[in-house]
Amino acid sequence: METNLELVFLATDGKTVRITVNDPKDDLNEEIIRNVMNQILTANVFETSSGASLVSIKEARKVSKNTEVFSL
């Protein structure tokens, strides 16, 4: 099963920005994720294609996807 961690931020232009982490550690919790997201905001190293900066945390979500391929 494929698992991703989506870190969702709000940018200065009011749009939502998502950073996806493939195969995150299993032992992540809200405190760890919040701390990492705050570090990303403090470092201010990401910019959207329109030049907006990340300004706040919106949410984080763990997404699991199970794909079944049929041999035809």
C-alpha cells in the first residue's frame, strides 16, 4: 500500500500549497508534524510559482492508496 504525508499550508496570496512526503515514518504524531511544519514556515525556503510565500499551517493528512493491477 502506498502512503503519503501531505503537509498543507496557506500562502500569502490566499491559496493552498501542498507538500507531499512519500513513505513517511509510521511513528509520526501531531506534535512532530506540527514542529516540522513550523520549521518549514520559519525557514521560509518555499515560494509558489506566483511568488507567494507560505504563511500558516492549514492541515496535515496521511493518505493511503491501494492499487490493484489486473493482467488482461
